[in-house]
Amino acid sequence: DAYIGAIEAANDVINAYVTVTGDKARDMAKASDARIAEGKAGALEGIPLGIKDLFSTRDVHTQACSAILNRFKPKYESTVTQNLWDDGAIMLGKLNMDEFAMGSSNETSHYGPVINPWKASGSNAQLVPGGSSGGSAAAVAAHLCAGATATDTGGSIRQPAALTGTVGIKPTYGRCSRWGVVAFASSLDQAGPIARDVRDTAILLKSMASVDAKDTTSVDLPVPDYEASLGQSLKGMRIGIPKEYRVDGMSDEIEKLWSQGIAWLKDAGAEIVDISLPHTKYALPAYYIVAPAEASSNLARYDGVRYGLRVDGKDIADMYEKTRAAGFGAEVKRRIMIGTYVLSAGYYDAYYLQAQKVRTLIKRDFELAFNDVDAILTPATPSSAFAIGDEALAADPVAMYMQDIFTVTVNMAGLPGLSVPAGLDAKGLPLGLQLIGRPFEESTLFKTAHVIE
Ligand code: GLN
């Protein structure tokens, strides 16, 4: 009741929820009470969560914040959300996001932007919460849920977490099932949690993660007790600082934040090691070939026949065209056009194949680095939260893509990456540090982040 009251009071301003499932939440809470009374409480019994609109939820609107999925209600439940309900969690509703998870500011949503609950000191200007999981991050930051699900294809968990002072982890590719999660770029997409601290994030990931026969890329490895790693010593740990992340034009504040993080980890007993990830500078351009290529294929299914919106036409081809013209927003159309272009005959070798080779080199950079270090520390974002409707960013999509500069490499290599709040900038806005780990070594990230938070 407290969370539903808070949502009713604040959501008109923050716009974090696009669907509120108050009645369902109360029913689930009653069932939770009954299980507690019987002594059968699950790991998340009675914990109220918000769910990113990208996760299919049975008989509850699942719209990926796109007009083309307007009023779509699936008849199935995503594996990740099912895992949460099986552990006793309660669904408060569906959270706003960039359309089909494409964006870094939550401004491409069909349901309008999310407002970051943080304001710069002395200013009332509305700021973005980051994206694409902007609703998840803002809802957690504003106490409109105890934790949230999110997804990360190129940074969409870590960047909004950094911009809202929350913790988010993109687990190793394959740690969580992608089944029932609306696909953006299938070789990069991973689900993960955003929560208020490292402990809550660790507890949520434990419930979300599982092998799943319905997603053959999910991995059959035991899910460790991540919480148990908190408080463990960092003595003997080696932390890599990659020189390529010291990008041109990096602000003094980000530079300072990074040095502060290094000092904290040193104080905790870790050894700091300079490393090189030489192919880093190719990650962003390669990502913006691979991700749109996969998106153009995944989004072919929205044809006016199977899901959501249909705009009638004089014949079937005309109906497809009118439906897709009306149903997709500008950023989604841009991605589909880039994707179909790089996959087309004559360009495939020059762009798509080349990007895949770059991806292999990026992966190899990390493999070599992890022969020497146990984790890597970098900034999470190039800046703190920026203004809604920033004209320079709106006019230049590539400038917005730069928000992903520190995060996309991790998706390209399939590695786990965590963003943890590490301080405030001169405007009083939160900034995050990113920890990157070896495949399936999320525990290392949790224990290290716990020292920073
Ligand atoms: N900002 C990136 C993009 O627009 C990442 C999005 C994501 O991780 N879903 O593609």
C-alpha cells in the first residue's frame, strides 16, 4: 500500500510507470502473507518490484514503450519475472523505457520521457534519468519500488543507474534467460537488476538468474550466493585500469572520480595495475553496426498481423508499410535502416562482417587482460545527468551514442559489468564507477562494489 501510494503521488511528475498493477499487487501480497503464515516464505517474499516494459508479463500490458505494441498483452510470462514471482516478489507495474530499449535518455518512449528525481543544486531544470532503463532507475531512486528489473544491450542498466545514484549490474551473457524479453539485439541483450544498494542488487540477481530450456544461450552453471561475497577482503586482488578509457575530452570531474575509486580500492588492499585494451576505440562504431543489424531482423515481426497495432491498407504490403510507418518512432526507424543497410548484399562484408571481427578482437583484449587482473575499474558514464530535450543531442544522434562509450565493450565481450554510485559532481548530481569482471564472476564485482558504495 505504501509503494502504491507513493506511485500515485509521484508518477504524474516522474512518469516512471506506464502501467500500475495495484489490484494485482494487493492480491500477490495476500498470497505472500499466506505463505509467510505457513512458514513457506521465499527469498523475495513480499518484496514489491517494478518491471521494465520489455519483460513479457502474462495478461499485463507489455508494450516495449512502442506504439506498435500498443495495448499488447502476452499470454506468457518471461522466465526472469517468473523466477521473481516464484521467490515471492510482488509486481507493482511496468516501467517506462526508451522505445524497444534504443536510447540513452528515456526520451524515445512512446509514453513520454521519464524525469530524473535528482535536480542540480540551485536549479529546477528537469534532467534525464538515462536510458534505456530510465523508468527502472528513476523508480528505484524515488522509492517507487524496492528494486526493478532492467535490460542492458549497450549500457542500459549501468548508465541509468549511474545517472540516478542507484546500483545496476549487467550479468554475463547467458546468466539470465532472455526468454520472454522483447528482443533488441539478441547477441548483446541481458537482463539484470537495478536497486538501491549492492546488497539488494546481489539478492535480486540471485533470483533472476537461471538456466532455461527455452533460451539455449542461457548457461547451466550454479547461481552463487552473491550476497555472501559482500564484506570479503580485497587483499591480493588485482584491479586493472585501462588507459584507453582515458578518452579525449574526459572531464576533470570524471577523472577525479576515477582516481578516488582507485584510492578506495588500494586502501582496501587491492593492487592497482595499468592495463591496455587496445581495440576499445572501435567498440562504439562496431556496436552501432551489430546492434542495429540484429534489431532490423528482430523487429521484422511487427507487421500488423501478430501483435498490437494494425493500420489497414489497400493490400497486405500497404498494410505492413502503414502499420510500421505509424507504429515505430524515429530512433527505431533509424536503427532499422542502418541495420538493413549493413546487412544488404555488397555492404555485408564491408560493415557487418568487419564489425564482427572487431568484436572478436575486443573480446580477446579482455581475455588477455584477465590473465593478469581480477577486475577492471572505469567510469560508468562520460557525464552526469543532462537536460531533457538537450538540443545538441537531439540534433545529433551520434552525440547521444557517445553516452555508451564506457559500457558497450562489456556487451560486445559478453562480460559482467556493474555500476555503483561513487560520488556527486559539482552540481550535486550522482556519478558512477563501473567494474568489469571475468565471465560468471559477478561475485567479484559485488564484493568490490561494496567497498566503493
Ligand atoms: N544506448 C544504447 C543504445 O541505444 C544501449 C541501449 C541498451 O543497452 N538497451 O543502443
